[in-house]
Amino acid sequence: MRILAGLRISNGNGKRFNSSSMFVPAHEPALESDCRRLEKFLEDKPHILVLTGAGISTESGIPDYRSEGVGLYARSNHKPIQHGDFVKSEATRKRYWARNYVGWPRFSSIVPNVTHYTLARLEREGRIGGIVTQNVDRLHGKAGSKVVVELHGSGYEVICIGSQNVRGNGCGYRIDRHEFQQILDQLNPAMEDKSTIMRPDGDVELSMEYVNGFKIPPCPQCGGNLKPEIVFFGDNVPMPRIEKIVRMIIESDGVLVLGSSLTVFSGYRIVLQAKELGLPVAIVNIGATRGDPKADLKISARCGEIMSNLFKRR
């Protein structure tokens, strides 16, 4: 048995942890045969639609929620922010923005890993048709991918959601997150980084003493509330985005899922729609996923190990 490139450390029970990130869960080493099987799946399908999840960004140092032993749910009792709470509660908004403000310099400086760069290469080579990502980290764009739909939005844009509007309708104002950080800098000059745990969407754990005095600017156009352009839990993916993804599925010749447990229905729905159209589905993920019963090919391995060794034979 040959183990593909990548340093791994045993935890004593035969499982391995990737040494590049503390957020990659224990996993078995990938097999060369796994890589060859995925190559065969991709070889005659130049319009593959790739769906990526948090499991590819853990290798860049961004935690996910659900990974066994290392996900945020395993390391804390934190629950992700709910859309309705953010819209209705000033205290919730203040808590979120204070944490996001402190975490932003670290979150925005994180760089792509081998999976992101490999997908950009496969796009240039005409081997995939596009990417739908559940991640809000913009790492696909940083790696050079051009055809990317951010299913759950992005932490790199801030939008107006209006004033105390449960539906979250705003005036259309938006601002780049880096520019917004400068505004927050001016409003909160004494804010220190006293954070502990970073979360998957970029905010961090902070004590309430640092949250209570945090200042958030209102929308300069309508005076409403500002929110990152992220689809929080309890919110809906915008319909135009769903329609665009459906068109991408219809125009594809198969779906490849990378690093997603498919627990969230907005991602799982892509697998269901592909199967309804009779399209083949391949999944690469450490551990089981909701979509495994639907998969034509399932590889339980670290995405970086598999992707870094695709189409390299000469």
C-alpha cells in the first residue's frame, strides 16, 4: 500500500491528524487507488460541478462546526448565530460584530491550500465547469478560481438589512468588509484582541466586558442595521442564487462533493437534484455524509491528499 504525499501524525489508535492544521479530524491515510478512482470519475466529464464545504478549509486553519473531536461543537458549547436573533436583537448584533471585528484580521489573512489551488488548476485545464461553495472565506477566489458561486454568501461584504425588519430587507447599501473594518477601527480605538477560539465564519470568543462597549455604525443611507453578506442559520439562500445553481447542475455532467457532511439541506439539495437528473455523484470527505447513499463514488479521505495527486502521472 502506498500512502500519498502529506505529513501525518498518529494519535495512538491508528488514526492520523494532518500536521498542517489542528482542525482536520482524525482520518485514515488516502490510498493511491482512491486517487485513481476519482481520476476515472472525472476523465470523461469536463463539466463537473464541484460542491465544497468546510472540510476543505480546515486544512487552511479555519475550523468547521461538526468534525468529530476538532469541530466547534466538539470544542465548545457554542451554537451558530441565528438570523432571526441577529435581525431582532441589538445585543446579538453587538456581540456578533465585536467578535467578528477582533477575528477579522486573522480570518481575512488565511490563505488557500492545495485543494483550492488544485481546483483552480482543474478549471484552467477545462476539467471542471464551476464551483459552488458552502464556505464564506473567499479562498477559492484567492486561489484563482473564476466560476464560483458562494452558496451561503461571503464574509467579505457587508450589507444593509433595514431597521428591525424580521425579513431582513434593506436599502441595497453594501460595503467591502476591509473598508468596514476601518470604520470599526475609528469607532472602537481601544478594542483589544482578547479572543480565544476562532469560529468557522470568522468571529471569535470574547468576554462580555469587551462586547458591551462596542460601537456599530448604522447604514449611512437609511440608518438601518448592517450585516455580513452571510446566510445565517434560519435564513434562506436568495432565490436568484438557487436558480443559478440549478442551471449549473443542469449544464453539468456530474457533481463532485469535497469536504462537506451535507448536513445542511442547501448543500444536500444539490446532490438530490443531480440524482433526479440521472447525474453521477462523487464524494470525498473524512467520515460519513448525508449524501453517501446517493453517491456513485465515496472516498473517505482528506481532500488535500486526494486533490494534490490528481492527473499528475506522466
